[in-house]
Amino acid sequence: MAPAEYEEVKEEFDSMIKVIFEGAEGDLRLEGGGILNSGIEIVVKHSKRRNQRLQMMSGGEKTLVGIALLFTLLFFGKYINEITLQRFTKEESVDFL
């Protein structure tokens, strides 16, 4: 995943968190090295609260954050598939299949 695509995923995750938790902000932070070799830390800041890591959330909050991440990845996966399919010409896609 390129850095630009990672930023798009972060923005989409933040918008999903804002829909699920009114007034909250979501962030995906890389832990460690580059994009391919690092873990991801999930942080949510509820309105009038400090930043909260996933480990410190209640079970219900963790579930809702997981749903937000799932929807983000599903949305972004469709986006990647559309870009990939647009790059193939008709002949290349026949050869590919």
C-alpha cells in the first residue's frame, strides 16, 4: 500500500468513526517501520475525552470500532478493485482471466 492510499484509508476510517460516535475522531497510526512491516494502532478520541487506545475501550466500543474498520476496508477494497480494473484494457483482462 502506498503512503497516499494509507492516508485515504485513515481519512475514510475517521469519517466512519464520526458517523458511529457523534463528535469523535478516529486515527490509524503505524507502529514500527514502514507501511508494509509495521503494526497499526487504532486510536479514537470521543468528544470531551482524551485519546483512547483500542485496549482501553469497553467491549461495545471495541465492537463498534471494529465495524467502522471493517466498513472502511470494504469500501476501500472496492475502490482498489475499480482502479485495478480500469488499468486493464479489454484484451489484457481476457488474458488475465
